[in-house]
Amino acid sequence: MSEKDARKIGIIGKLAEGDLTIQQAAKLLELSERQIMRLKKEAIATGTMSILHKNRGRKPVNAIPTETIDKIVQLYNKELCGYNFCHVADVLAEEKEIYVSASTVLRVLKEQGIRSPKAKRRPKNHRSRDAREQEGELGQMDASPFDWLVDGENLHLHGAIDDATGRILALYLDIEETFNGYSECMFYMNSTGHVPGELYTDRRTVFYYDSKFKKKLTLEEELAGVVEKEPQFARALKELGVVLILAKSAQGKGRIERLWETLQDRLAKDLRRKGITDIAEANLFLRQYIGYYNRKFSVAPAKSEKRYLSTVRKDRMELIFSRQKTRVLDSGLSFSFEGKKYQLPAFKETLSIKPRDSVVIATSHRIGIKVIYNGLVLNPIPLEKRTRSSTDHEKVTVPKKPYKPPADHPWRQWPQAPKSKWATHDIIADELRP
């Protein structure tokens, strides 16, 4: 019996004995006089203990069964150890068909002496930037190095997130943070129709060429129209029509930084629980995981209109996000690239191409090698190296004999110096001068 119930019984008992009035009891218990009269009548008829709640000692109808509680504790200790309690509730509902709230999981596991490994978030000490109002207006892109496959090796997860809704736009796992990894994210966003109008990134070399520590253009070069070196990914975004915004600090793109915090806590554990140990399998799983994450964590934007860019044809998208370099044609209208010789196709005469013209060479694992000239995309023909035919005479090298001058050579006409005794026999001690 609680202290509150004991006080209630004492006051009603004194009321029944006539020591208190109805008005005094109502004021002490903070109840209406009508309620006090009902309790007094019940206490006189069946005793003061009858005024307590009739469900005391009974198990509530909506209480969680003991078997379910035992199963939650067993699953946590066996499969979900180290998961935060919100993640545990999600896994129980998605995979085990146990529908309990995160607060219930917290109460059940806390009674077993299990504390959540997820520490409380510290209060912010800086002013947050307001999110964009429309979905697709701005996306944040970054890569996170982490032991995603829980095998002791750090891999880089490339990703993009919408600034207005917090929904994941793309994820791609690779060994390093590369141009190819970010390009795969762009391919996926284009295939789903979620290419944002602006991209917010850090100042990695894949996005930004820092001329502060590298060669700057001279005044003469700027006047001549020479442009500063531009990374391949920045060039591709410009060609696609996406505005690139560079952050000066990690806090500037805080939404994707918080995404990495969530995924490092949840995604790595989910990959391990699914038994995924390969990068290719992980990338297939990530496409399903994006939908699950967006259903659970995305929010509604301030405005319902979307500002994603129009979808681009797959072949043009692959051409844009390829590595492009410039080459100059020689007198045979061919060019060298990465140690190999290539020639333009047979209909090159109709293109008005002449020697010393510049062409753009585009290469990637998706398109191979292409030549871009005046907006046309051509397939170059590799030229085989010339091999010596069987009719060619092979050069035979004959070893040279040492030169021996003839008997009448001028070198032999010089008189020979007389040999001294020092060179005719060994020197003995008696022949030495005193």
C-alpha cells in the first residue's frame, strides 16, 4: 500500500467515525463532496479497505505478456547486443513481428540492468542553418570512412541527402572516396528522378581545385582566356546544370554529418546481421535500405512543390560523368592515349576534321573510350602495333675482333727503349745502393 492510499483510508475512517466533516475531508483529499459522500457510504457498509481501487493486484489487460518480455531480453542478448533501444524496437517490428514502442523496450531492458549504448546528444553550441523549403532544391553530398562490413577494413560510403526533407537520395560503398563513387550516386539519383538543383559539398579535390597551394594563372594567361584547372566531377556538374556550393566547415553540411552518425550506428549492425560481407552485395542492399530509412526518418518540407532536375538519358549521363581529356590529331588523323594509338572511324572525311584539331577523349568503365568532336560522339578504332614481317631482313650482329695494327704501322716504327735491369730479373739486396 502506498503512502497516498494509507492517508486516504485514514481520512475516510475519521469521517466515518464522525471526527471530520464532509467539507473537511473533501478539502484534504481534493475531491468533490459528492465523491466523499460515496466513499463514506462504502466505508461504513464494507469497511475502509473497500474504498481502494478494485484493480489492485490484478494484471492490466493491455500488459505485455511475460513470454514477450522474455523473448525481447533473449533477442537483445543473443542478436541485438549493442543496438540502441530505438533500433531494437525497429528490428523487433520489421523482422520479429513484435510490436512494442521504444519506451517499452527501454523499460523492459532497464529492468534487466541493460543500459542503452547510445549516449544522449549534447546541446548545440552554434546557430543552425534553416533547411530549404522545397524538396530537391538543395542536396548535401559527402563520403564517410568506416568499418561498414565489420571486418576490420575501413571502406568509404558515398551518399547524398535532401536538405529540405532529410531523405537519402543515394548511397554507394567503395574502397576509397573517388570520382567513380560520387558518379554512381549521380547515376542512381538520375534513374530515380532525384537530381537536386544544387549540391553542397566539402572542399575535397574531387570537387574543388585549390589554387592557393598550386599553380595560379598569370595575368597574361587570364587575358588570353586560359581557364583554371577544374576537377572532373565539378566539370560534370556544370555540364549537367547542377550548382556546386562548397562548405567551409563540417558544420555547414550538418545534415549529412548527422546521417553518417545514424548509419554508423545502425547500418553497420544491419549489414552484419544480414550476413553481408561483400561490397557488391552491400550496394544491392543499400538500394532497399534507402526506402526503409526514408519511410522512418524523412520529414515533410515547408512547401510541397519539388525542384528536382529533369531526368537525363542514360547514355548522355554516362558520357557527362566520364573522365575527359583533350588530344590533338596528328597528320594521320590519329591520336595516342594511355600508351595506345587510335584512329577516327572511316567517315571522318565527312566531318571536316584536319590535322592539329583538338578532340575530347572520354573514358569510363561504363562507356569504354569515346571521342567527342563538335558535339558528335565517335568510337575510335585502335591501331595495332606494326610487327616485322617474315620477308624483312633481320640484322645480324657479328662480334668485333680486337684491332691489331700491321707490321708497317707507324706505331711500330718508334724505337723501343732499352730495358733496365730493374725489369729483367728480381732485385736482390746486394744490388741496392747504400
